[in-house]
Amino acid sequence: MDYETVRYSVSNRVGIISLNRPERMNAVIEQLYLDMQAVLQTAETDSEVRALILTGSVRRTPKGDQQAFCAGADLKEHRKGERSPWQQREYILLAHETTRRLYTFPKPVIVAVNGPARGAGSEMALNGDFLLMADSASIAFPETGLGTFVGGGVTSHLSKLIGRQQAKELIFTGRVLDGPAAVAIGLALKSVPVAALLPSALELAAKLATKAPISMRFAKTILNQAEALDLKTTLMLEAEAILACMNTADWREGIDAFAEKRTPKYHGR
């Protein structure tokens, strides 16, 4: 299926979503959010997809190629006409629903930031499971300097990733971080030269794709709730997950493969 603002492909059990408005540095419009939701739905229901990568694209210019992840909201589109309060609210809710679906997507999500991430781009980056960055890429939260505010769960995700004090510093000041700086404070998992970014994301995705899908779903769901749960609730959820896994064919396959010293072949059932 073709989409207006994103490209989607599947290879070796890994789905790759590439934002595809490079002429606007992949700045978001309503259609991009709608396309993202449609792709996420397709990938979720495709049993062949075991992991997902979200990345940007390359902007071709007379001066050379320019890496584009997502520059935030497309302010040029926003200025074309005044939005009513209801339209403003609908746009924000659409954006939040998209990042919520990315965060709760039941399979591992790797965000590979190849260029500038601002606003909506930073929000999408923080809603994946793993953030990889090109050394030359950058991420920032400039909203307080633009008279607006962060969305997409940034205040929660950023605090959990790097601590409240560092989260405040980034949101209050809008300081720009390159890939190595993001890794240094624990915001990104890894920073590599841009040419190695997608191969690195694919390498990680390939490892994740070999794991048992049901086990991975439980792992993501419970880990995403971990900080909000007490120990008693966590133990109960873990027990239910273990029992559920023990009643799957994949559980038996994992035990047999271990005993037979071979690589397991999981089918998600």
C-alpha cells in the first residue's frame, strides 16, 4: 500500500517506516499522523513483522544532500488559515494519539534519528523503545522559546529517561544535543556515523525479531508500566505473564531448542 507522507517496507521480519516529506524536513501535517497510524495498524496485525524501525529521509538540495528526521510541526501549513479552537484541539489529539500508538505498539520499536528532531520529531523519538542517533543528528525541545509547549508524553518520558532535573534543563532552555551528547546523558542508546545508522538499527531489530513474540509483548507492556506499579502488582503481572507463556507453543519450542542446542523458531502462538 502506498502512503502520501511515509514509506513502509518489510524485510526479514523487520518493518521500516521512513518519514517522506524531505522537502519540508519531514515536518508534520495531519496527513502524516494519519499515515503513521495506518502503517502502525498494518504492522501490528502482520504476524511476519517482529520489530519496527522509524527513521527519516534525505533532502536533496543544490548544495548537497541533507539528512531529515522531523523538524516538528509544518508552520507553513499552520499559517495558511486560522484554526478554530475545536480544530486546534483535534490536531493536538491526533498528534497525541499517534505517539500513544507508537509507545504502546506491541512489538519493539527502534527510532533511528538521522537528522534534526524537533517538536513532533522529538516526541516520536521518545515514544520508541530504543533511540539510536547519527553522530551528526540533533534533538531538542524548543517549545518554551516558541510560546508553546511539549506534547506526546515528553514531560513523562524525558524525566524517566534522564531524571527530572536534566529533563527540566532541556525543556526550560531548549538546548540542542547531538548524538554523542544524547548518549552521554542517557537519552539515546547509541550514536554512530550517519552511514552506519540504519545498519545499526537493522542489526538490533534482527536480534529482537528472533525472540518469542508473546514474551516480547509482555516484556514491553510491563516494562512500560514499571515505574507506576508497586512491587505486589508487578509480581502479579509477571506471574500472569509467565503462566500465559507456559501455555504457548513457543514456550515448548524454546525448551526443545535449548535442549537440542539449536536456534528456536518462534511463531507467536
